[in-house]
Amino acid sequence: MRRAWRFLFLVLLLLLPLFVHGDGEGGCSADDGGRDKKKALPLKIAAIVSILVCGGFGVGVPVLGMWIQSLRPEKDVFFVIKAFAAGVILATGFIHILPDAFETLTSSCLAASPWQDFPFAGFCAMLGAMGTLMVDTLATGYFSRLNGDRLRPTSLGEPTNGDVEATHGHTHGAAVMQPEDSSAQLIRHRVVSQVLELGIVVHSVIIGISLGASESPSTIRPLVAALSFHQFFEGMGLGGCIVQARFEVRAMVTMGLFFSLTTPVGIAIGTGISSVYNENSPTALIVQGILNSVAAGILIYMALVDLLAADFMHPRVQSKPKLQFALNVSLLTGAGLMALLAKWA
């Protein structure tokens, strides 16, 4: 079911340019300044390779923790890496995506009414954050109820229906509740990882199509390095969530590949339609602006609520002042580096 959802979602997003090409009535013509298709093509190919490798490596780094003892999720280093990645995701939402959405939805190429009269970007970002909250809680509740009968203790003196054996006395409650608590945490991590991937993928496809549709070498050249680092850092954040979700190896590989391929495939699609796609057409601006706004809301919510709040309030972190300090430094470093990349991408 997860694979079918991802495939359908990706197909719909990649087909969007086919419905939003052309100048459109009341739109603006594409900017022809600096266009050189022959020089732009090698840069696009380099971007596909670089972004694919960096994205794959980024999402794969946390997965190495399954075999490297110091990078396991229960270790302090993992918390520090995840704080860095969360800072990257937070800065992506606030500094990269949301300002672009505001600029797109207030473009002079759009009709003054209603686009200049109401902050649609902020409104859609708010809806994205609230929608994420609803999906987050509903999905967690659904899967918790689905698995609750198997793990929920029937009474203080009775065993559960799993492999957990009941013991009498004071330790019985702890022995039974531990697997239930662990299962609830696992469900949360799995929901978080998939919702986070949704927000990242929406943005990744959009920037891929935009880069691919451009035929200006001066525009593409700085984006190659900037987007490679961008995908690497975002991949680290997603990879950390995937590891904590403890999916099967096949599912982890599928999620990693899905993330790694979205931007390169978007670039390829954008390259193929570059002769007919006009990113300044009204429909293109509206679709791109709304999707970016929603993606920003998703990423901001996920970074603050499901990543940072959960880890910063974790008992292990709360009991270690040095670890708390390290997490704050790591968060600021990740957000700062990602903010710096906004100068180029």
C-alpha cells in the first residue's frame, strides 16, 4: 500500500508540468535572458548525478548506525546528528520554501485580485501544518488501536496475547507495559518518517522540475552544488527517522530510493518539457506556490513537533546537560548552514 501511494503521488506530481505549460492569459512570458540550451544540458546531467549521489549518501548515513555501534539510535551521537538534520529541515521550511511560496503567489504575473489581496502562502502553510497534525494523530491512533489488542495487558495478574510472559508481584506491570510503550513509540516513528518524506518529496519534485526547465547556465551552475548539499542534509534527517522506525530492509531501501530519485527525475522531466513549460504562467505559479506553501507547513510542523520537541524532551537528553548543549549547538549549526545556502538556492 505504501509503495502504491508513493508511485501514484510521484506520477501525479511529475505530470503537473504537462497541465501548466504555456504563457496563459494574463501571464508573463518566459525570461529568455542568458538561455543556452547546449551549455545548460551538461550542467543538468551533472546536477542529476550529483544530487542523486548526495541524496542517497545523506539518507544512508544514519542507516549505517545499524552496523556502526556509535551511530545507533540509543547513542548520544545519534541525537546530535538528528538535531543537526532537524535544523536543516526547519530552515528549509522557513527560509527556502515559504519565501519562495510568498514570492510566487504574489507575482505580478497573477491577477491582482485575489492573489494580491490575501496572504495565500501563509494560509496554505497553516493548512499544511494543521493537516499534518491531523494525519499524524489519526494515523497514530489507528495503528495503535490496530496493534493494541495484541499488546495491551488484560489485567494485573494475566498475561498478554503475545510472547510476553506475565510475572507476579511489583515487576509485572513494568514487564507487560514495556512492550506496549515500545510498540507505541515504534508506531509514532513510522508515521513521522512517512509524513516527513511526503513534505520533503513535494518540495524536491518542484525544485527538480524548475531546475530542469531552466536553460540558463548562469542559473543552473550555482544550483548544482547548493541543491546537492540541500539533498544531503535533508536525507540525513529523513534517514534518522527511517532508522528509528525500524522498517524492514526492503522498506528502508524503498524509502531511501524514493527520496533520492525525486529531484533527479524532476530535473529529467523539466528538461524534457523545457521548450513548452513556462514557469511564469498563472497556473504554474499558482500550483507551484500552493504546493510549496503546504510543503513548508508540513516541514515546519515535523521539525518542531515530531523531531526537535521529541528529542529535546527525551529523558536521556534531559538528564545530561552536556548532551543538551551539544544538541542546541548542532541545531543552530544545521539551521545556520541551510540558511546560508539560501544565498544560492
